[in-house]
Amino acid sequence: MKGLELPTDPNLIVGLDRADDAGVYKISEDLALIQTVDFFTPIVDDPYWFGQIAAANALSDVYAMGGEPRTAMNLVSFPLSRMDLDVLRQILKGGLDKLREAETVLVGGHSVEDPELKYGLAVTGFVHPDRVLTKKNLQDKDQLILTKPLGTGIVNTAIKGGVASQEQVQRVTRLMAALNRTAARIMLRHPVHACTDVTGFGLLGHLAEMVCGSGHTARIYIQSLPVLPEALEFASMGMVPGGAHRNRTFRERMVQYADYITGPQRDILFDPQTSGGLLICCPENTAGGLLEELHSEGLEEAAIVGLIQADPRERIYVE
């Protein structure tokens, strides 16, 4: 926060001095800890699936930094006086099942009674100090790969509005609950330059964090973006979350659109995602092989969505 003097430590590899997905602290010459925390209010009605989604979302920051999650702690706010404890049991069961899938152990947690239900995790992961991935290593002619389709915020808004089908509800729920573990492991087999996960700031919000201060510009290919098929339709109906408008207001000054980019497409670009995909920045000669591996491991909607170019103007072009 502006005006606060932060403690310093020579072993701090990634801290609050720059916007990134998690903090990284060097323990030894071959071990660093990744630490992150995330929690939020329910975005789906089913408490079990809410637990899975919240856990997947918290774990994702570790994957985006190039690490493997190892331990986690629950964070719970629960309205004990007006909600059955079985709801909490189902949330925690969902989180535990997702942690088992990630081969991560729960080591504790903290709960408070609160009028508003919230759940999430503090997660610790491991990474080699020389293999930490951040947002700040863009290189000229790098390709951008996105591993999950966009539009979850818009579809969730449509669900709350009662206009989404049961099939659409199930699809977006499973998408948000899916770990980025496979994508991260494939990514680490290749010489990747930078990475982030696409969450609350939307695709262009998180890409802007990569571009700012990099001396590079990004180009996004609108027709190459993987998008939930119903998201554009819902956006054209006005089913756009308030977070998308705030994201757009904050970053749109550095974005230039081709004349044919529609309003709903712009909404998709800034749509806040929950447990979204990885945005991977890799050399041009690596991108094809990385993408082929992602597809072969079941991530069929992963796509090359853009290009990085050396350019001190540090803008984002959508074409």
C-alpha cells in the first residue's frame, strides 16, 4: 500500500514491490518457497463445487509462478446463526478433494463467524530459485498461449440472472474447478519466459501487468481467443459483471482496438475470471510444441492468442 515502508530481506525473490501472482522467498541454493492466499464469497450455489473452485483458484497462483503446491491452510468465514453446518462440511470436502488432486496437504486454518460466507486457502509451494516464473520477462517475438477459455464472469452473471441452462451451469462450474496443474507441468518442459494466471482483472488486466515496465507491446488476436460459446451472447444481453467495467476503466487507456472489435468482445477481454487459465509467454520456436502438448493432454481449448513485440510505448493492440 502506498506510503507504507515494507520490510526488506536479501532472500526475497518476489515481493510487494511489483505486481505478481505470489511471493517467493529463497531458502537455499536449490529451494524457494512460494506463498499465496485467496478467498471469496460463493460464486455457485452448490457448496461442494464452491469448495473445489475456491481451492483450485488459490492453488493456481503457485502453478503460475512455476512451482508445485505442497501445503495449504483453510480460511473460513461462516454465518453460524443462519446457515446449516452441513453447508460448511460440503465446502471443506470440496476443498479437500481438490487438494488431494493437487497432492497438497492441509496443515491447518482459521475460521470466524461472519454474516457473509467466505472460503479460500493460504497455499505454500516449492520452486527452484533459478526457475521462478514472473510476469516481467517478456521478449521480442514471444508468443502468448492461453490455456482456458474466457467468459466465466459473464456466464456466472447470467446464472445469477436465471437465464443460463443447466448444461451451461455445469460446464462453467467444471471449468472453474479444473486445476492448472497439467498446463503448468507441460509449460515447465519448455523455455518459458513469463507467466500469469487470468483471474479477477480479466485477460487484458493481467496482460497489462505484464506489459507495464517491460519495454514491450502485446498484440491479441480476437479470433484466436478461446471463449465460452454462450459468453458473447450473454454479454450482448448486458449480462456483464461490474468487475469487467472497473477493469476496463482502469486499463483501457493503454488498449487500442481494431475498428471491427465489438462491445461484447471488449467485455470478454476484461471479464473477471475465477480460477482462469494460465497466460504463458514463450519463444516463437517453442509455442507450437508447447501447444501441441497441451492439446494432447486434454487441454483442447488452449490457443496461441497473441504476440509480444519490443516497443517502448507498452500498449496492447486487439486485432
